[in-house]
Amino acid sequence: GITTRLVGIFSSERMTGYIFELAHTEKKSLYLNIQNLMLGDPNQAIVSSVDSPVLAPKGEAGSSTYLRVVAKPTASPPQLVLPVQIVEKTLKK
């Protein structure tokens, strides 16, 4: 799984920015699919970015990253839905 901690909020009349720290808690690498990120229903996210889309297993370098989301001012951080998938290692022949 992933633990999420809200570390910053920036707001204006027209939009709000959120910074989340994401930390991986499992033994397999995960891919963060921010293109399908949702913040609320209907989706209030305008744009998002992540330092690294792949989280390494817990305890390894790269097992945490920062996610930044700019959203409409009516969005709420607890409504964040972030699709992830397990990254399978492929064997080279």
C-alpha cells in the first residue's frame, strides 16, 4: 500500500494546490498513474505532477515521492483517488 501525508496547501480565489508525500509500504514496486488521478466527484483536479511515477519497495531508495495537485477551490484532499499498479520485473533472455 501507500501512505499519504498532506504536507502543504496553497490557495487563491480560483484554485488550490496540494502537496502530498507518498511512501510505499509493500515489497513490490508500484507505478503511480497520475493521468487517472481524481480529486472528488466530479473530478476537481486541474493538473498534477509527481517527482517519480515508480515507487521502489519499502526500505529502498526511491520508496517515497511527492505528488502535487492543482485543483478547483471546492476540492477536498480526503477525496483523492490515485490509481496504482504493481510493477512486475521482466526477465531478459
